[in-house]
Amino acid sequence: MSIIPTSFFGAFMFLTFFVYLSPGFAEAKHDGTGITRHYKFDIRMQNVTRLCATKSIITVNGKFPGPPIVAREGDRVIIKVVNHVPNNITIHWHGVRQLLSGWADGPAYITQCPIQTGQSYTYNFSITGQRGTLWYHAHISWIRATLYGPIIILPRRNESYPFVKPYKEVPIIFGEWWKADTEAVVSQAIQTGGGPNNSDTYTINGLPGPSKNCSAHETFRLKVKPGKTYLLRFINAALNDELFFRIANHTFTIVDTDASYTKPFQTDTIFIAPGQTSNVLFKTKNHAPNTKFLMAARPYSTAASGRFDNTTVIGVLEYEGANITSSLKVLPVPPLPRINATSYVANWTNGLRSLASSRFPANVPQTIDRRFFFTVGLGTTPCPKNQTCQGPTNTTKFAAGINNISFVMPTTALLQAQYFQRIE
């Protein structure tokens, strides 16, 4: 199998902050370390219009993106999920350390059987040793294209951030939007062995922005006041693509990634991989009356072949008093690194370092017992007999691999194998 480095293998390898919580939230008494927080997720179909077309999508409580889960470090979170849609459903709590609660992790047929139509399932887990931003998403097929939302983890009660207290906290979630049924998109890709058809647009908090036809009114607007420090909680919920993000004439300070504090470092561009989260401090200008700036995100890829959405999504930073009806066409789009700017990405990621302070130490093993070497890439396998495929050629299929070995879907689910004691 030949290996083709590309961001497309992410498809295969993809394993405004709310101070007041959703109506389904209830709070229990303190148990000494935290509290128990209850949520109810009703999985429902909801008609949503984007790019001049309306389609019915799977949502949490009819919201797109889904409502936030807010907790503190040390809290227990209990979420009752009720399935009202025809599809099987599970939800994965992406990045949560499921210590002694692996059954609550959410991968369908791996840690739980899917929640069938009309049925419910209750997830129960604790937030241990984490603070920052994570997120949740459906974990069966491509339902996660629309079923996702933020998990906000605050410091323990009476504890502070290891950085300046922000004036306001705002989740910013990148996503993708298809006019087509995403279940049909992934089914076609699996059958033909080709890359999935491109999304029609990237989104910021579910909105495609003014760069697409008839979507100017579907634009994310970040409203700010001069001279304030905001905490922006970034989540990349795009299915396949690493993204660059920038706000014109502004900079960021990275302070957290994947719910772990980092040594602060400044940058004018955010790089974020699929499934990754990053918290940044964003200082607004001291004097910017009635001013607007564009923000933009687009993909990073070194793909030699394979499909991906090579477009740019636009949002708006609006200072207090800005005229929201004025044209955005006169505003410059912030420049972003080249689509294949690998050296930039390497330098950026090398800047990530654990905070490793006395208060938040980096307790890592000092002795190596065994070494492993993994090569991850995208290669090809032969097309089945009497079938035309859509890989790099019509006789091959794309196949992600680790050390040149591709995953083969088992004929018996792990849960079934365990139940029938067929684990080898």
C-alpha cells in the first residue's frame, strides 16, 4: 500500500459563553470536591436554513450548534439522552478523561450499544484534573456534522485562572455544512473508496458568513468593547480539516489547549486540528470607535490527492457602536498562511508547552519502558473485483493506515464479542 501524506486521513482517524445554563440543568449539593450537574439532551430533527436551502438535521434540543455543558473541575456530570430521531445515536465527550467511567465514553458498539429510536441512555462521569474547553459530538457515522456543542470546564470553586481574569468568555466553534445529506455523503465515500464530497462551506458557530451566495445574513459577529480582555474558546468541529484562523489587525495569547494550561505565547494566527480545542486571550484595542474587522478561517493541507473543502469562512469583529448595516466588502480579509505552510504549522505547534508550574505541574513519566514508532498516512488498496472505485484511480480505494496497515471492520462488535465471551 503506497502512503500519501494528507490531512484527509483525519476523516478516518477522527476518534458567546453562557453564564446561565440551559433549562435542562439542575444542580445538586456539594460533596466536598464538587457538585453534580444534570442535563437532559433531547435528540430531535430540526429544519435549518443555510445557503438558501433548508434541510432537516439532527440536533440536541433543537439547537445548532448544541447547547453548552458547563461544569467545574471536580464536578460530576449526568446527561440523560433521549433519542427522538430515526437514527441510532451515541454521544462522545471529546477529551474528557473517563477515569473508571469508560462505559460513558460514547463510541457506538465499542463502549455502548447505540440509543435506539424512542430509547434513552444516561451518561455519568466526573471532570478530573481538567479545566478549559472540550466538546461533545455524536459518535456514530457522520451525525457529528450537526450534532455537536461545547463543554466548558471552569476552575474549582474559589480558584482562579493562572492568567488575567477575562471580561467575557465566548465559544467559537468551527464546523462544516453540506447541503446534501451527510449520511449519504459518507456512505458513498465508503462504497467507492473515494474521498467524501466536499462540504459546501465551513461555518463559525454554525454560520457560513458573507463569502457565499445569499448567506450575508448568516454571519457570526463577535461584539466587543474597547480595552477589554476576552477569553475565546476555540473548537474545531470540522470533520476532516486542520484550520488556520485570524482576526485582522489583532493578536492572541494561547493559554490552554485540550483542557490543559499552556505557557502563554502570542500569535496572530490560530492553528487548530479536527477535534482540538484551544483557549486564547484576546485583547481589544483601547480606542476603536465604531470599527469592524473581518475574521477568516481556511484549511491547511499537504494533500497530494483526495478531496477537501478549500474555501474560506468569514466572520466579523464588531466594536461597540459599529454600524451593523454597513458593507463588509470594503473590509480587508486577514491574510492567512499558505494552504501547505508546513513549516509554519511545525513552528506553531512547537510553541505549545505545558504550563508546568508549581500549582499546575506536568507530571510525566521519567523512565521509558518501551518505545514505539508509528507512521500514519493515507494509502491505497485495490478496488474489489467488478467494481469501479474513486480513489486516486478507478482501480484503487483510499485507505488510511498505521505502519502501512489499515483497519478492517470486524464482523462482530466488541460488545457482542465480550457478551458471548469471544474475546481472544
